[in-house]
Amino acid sequence: MAKSSYHHGDLRSVILAQAAVLVAERGADGVSLRELARAAGVSHAAPAHHFTDRRGLFTALAAQGWRMLADALATARPDFLDAAGAYVRFALEHPGHYEVMFDKSLIDDANAELGEAKAAAEAELRRGVATLTDARSRSDPEGAALAAWSLVHGFIMLWLNDLIATEEDALAQIERAAQMLFAG
């Protein structure tokens, strides 16, 4: 992050982008507001104006991630297999966001912005599940939504932790698994 980045006017975005990169590289424990401020070329107190503290930073990063996931799922409409692929692609392309989104110890789960962003992503996931045509999914849409989310989230956690040994790429794998579970 160069000092000139901040002078373009959006310190909040600069800090969030750098935090996402660092979380992906080192994990959340390896990120501090002071380090982010130094990299942005601002005083160590400047990020606190946008995030208050680390919890605020990670809550904002998680909210941003949930909004990005909702957008990715919306773009994949209306097919469930495309939505499953979009979920996996999002996690692979944004591992820093993804890590923070699912670590409740880092975030303020009562934050309204975070709640709205999560709800938007959940609604998009449900829209994808609603395209399923098998009788079981139609008769139990709540169960189908849980099964679909469990499939994509479980798959990406296994993939990101190198617990799937295969030469096949992640998108081909998730499509194959989704077809097995949801194709009639």
C-alpha cells in the first residue's frame, strides 16, 4: 500500500483491501491497525476513525465479504450449479474475507451492516437453491438450503486446508458433488 493510495481519498477502502491481503497471507492474528496505518502512510490513529479497533476492522471486512458473496451469487443466477461454483470461486479469490466472515471471535455479530450483508448473501443462496427441481428440494426448501450451504462451505474448507487430494480443479469438483446430491 503506497502512501499515494490514501491521498486518492478512501482510507477505509485502502485499509480493508490491505487487511484482506494480510489475513490471506498470515491469518487474522498477523494483522494490526498500526501496521495497516503505517503501510497507508497515515498516523497510527487514523484507521480508528473508520473502525474503532481490530474488531471493528474485521467486522467491516466480513460485511464487505458478505456483500461481495451476495453479488457473486446474484451474478450466477438462476442456476444452482452456477451458484455453487460462484460460492467456491468467491472463497478461492477472496480467502482473507472468507476467513474473517466465518470466525465469530473476530467480529461483532450484532453489527447491523454485517447482519444486512449476511442476509443478502443468504437470500441469494436461497434463490439458487430455489432453482433445484428434484422433489426433495421442492418439498423441503429449508433443508435444501442447509444442504447446499453445507456442501459448498464444507467443500471450500476442505479445499483451502489442502484436505482434498486431486488433480481436478475446485470448480469441477464442486459441480460434480452438487450434481450427485441435487440431480434428482
